[in-house]
Amino acid sequence: MLIKLRSQIFIDTLIFELHEGADFTLNAILSDEEGNICNRLQTTVPDNRKIYYWGGLNDLPYGVYVLEMFSDEMKKVKMNLVKRI
């Protein structure tokens, strides 16, 4: 399973593009620059799903965040994100 984040800039929702594969469990941790965990996601994604929306991030303050994604089928991926107005 290949997961791609549509944009590294977000307002209140992160959008993941999913490519090929069977059902899998996606784990994601969103932390601030200091390493404090701000939000977590653990969900089972069916194989017929092409896009997954992680909403409810509008309560987070604006700034820079670190997203860590991992599942049974993929290595841990870490990237910087920016929440803006």
C-alpha cells in the first residue's frame, strides 16, 4: 500500500491518497515542533478506498507540525506539515 499526503499545508483536514493493496490499518501521529502529541489516528482502510480524510484538526493552533505515518505494510514515514489560516 502506498500512501501519499495530498498537501503538506492544511487548514483543518489532512487528505491521504491511497494506491493499491488490501485492507490495512493506518496509524498516524501528529505532533507539534516540541514533540508533544496533538492528535492520533488509527483506522482500518478498505482496499477500494482511494482517498482518506483526517478531519477535526481545526482546534490545533497555526504552526509547524510533524506527521508520522505507519502500518503493517509500510515503514514509518515522517514529514513536516504547516497549518495555516
